[in-house]
Amino acid sequence: MEGEETSSRPTPWTSGILFGVLFGGLASAVSTVTIGRIWAACDIGVNASSTSLTLSVLSPLIWIAAAVPWIVLYGTLGKRHPRAAVLGGLLFTVWFTWFLVTWLGMVDDYPDPLCPGNIPPWWPSLIPT
């Protein structure tokens, strides 16, 4: 067909899906591993198998919750301002990972002598909880 141009460049929505899958998976992996380490260090939970089951159920939900904002953000902002879309997505992913780790990982109402203040001893002091 003459006169038709084909674009090999992906649309912002497609790029948003790719970024969402990539960074959502990364946020999910980092969050679940860190939460698991916190729970193990602070002796939270009944046993390792129940903790693993809980985290394996949470992992895909975290992945979806981290991927959807990337898709929306990059799909709407990515065509005109792709760098701003990537920066906003990265900032959201870092904030979301921190929020999940501090909200789900550090249980406030779980008294444990192993973790004073429910903060594991290996947690960096410059990262707020």
C-alpha cells in the first residue's frame, strides 16, 4: 500500500506496559525479600512456611499495584515528556517500595525483644521507618 507510513517506534502505552512490568517486578521482588528478611530477623509470624505463603500471595499483588501507575503515567505523559514520565515512575517506585516495607514489614503492634521499636538491627538509620 503506497502512501502509508509504518512506525516502528512503540507507542507510549506500550512503553508504559514494558516499564510497568519491569519496574513493578523489581519493586515486588525487593519488597517481598526485604519484608521476609525483616520478619525473619524480628521473629514475626508463626513459622517460615506461613510467612513464605503470605509473601507469595502478596508478590503478584504488589507487582500489579506498582505496574499500573507506570502504565498510566507513561501512557499519558510519555509522548510529550518521556524523561519526566520515567523520573516520576522511578520516584513512585522507590516511594512505593519504601512504603510497603515500612508498613507491612515493620509491624507496630508486635512486641519483640529481638527488634527494639520493631526495627531490625541491620536497618540503615538514614532510611526513616
